[in-house]
Amino acid sequence: MLLAWLLAILAILTLLVAALGVVRLPDALSRQHAATKAATLAVTMFALALILAALLSGWGWGWTLRLLVMVVILLCVLPLASHALGRAGLAESGGTGQGSRNQ
């Protein structure tokens, strides 16, 4: 059970670092990158923590299977959504893809 708590705490710390990145990074695409990559990692770690807790607490394999399906769906969907948002933001701004460093 301790490992489940450690994974949950690590997921929370990952989200805090992502929030700091969203505040500190210079342009929208960099902020989006920080938020989506860290969110994918943090949600996966938190789901793994819940899987461990479910197995150790005797919730049964039903919860474990549901959480594994959720992780697989999120790992497939979140990068695609991030890519689509990035392309839409780039097209909306009419930018060159170089970010704000060269402006």
C-alpha cells in the first residue's frame, strides 16, 4: 500500500511541476507541451497507484481492468488531442513554428 501512496504523491508532484511550467514558459505551444506531457504521465501514475490499491485492498479484478482500459485510452487520446490543439493554435496565429524566442 505504501507504493500506491508513493505513486500518488509522485503524480501530484508531477502535476505541480507542470503547473509551474505552464506559468513560466514563454509561448502557448511550450505551455501546452508542458501541461499535456506531464498530465499524461501523472494520470498514468495515479491510475497505477489506484490499481495497486485495488489489488491490495481486495476490490477485485474488475476495477483493475477498468483502470487499465482507462490508461490505454488516455495514452492513445491525449497525445492526439495535444497534437491537434498545437496545429490549430499554430494555424490560428499564422506563426512559423519558431515560438516567441525568434520574434
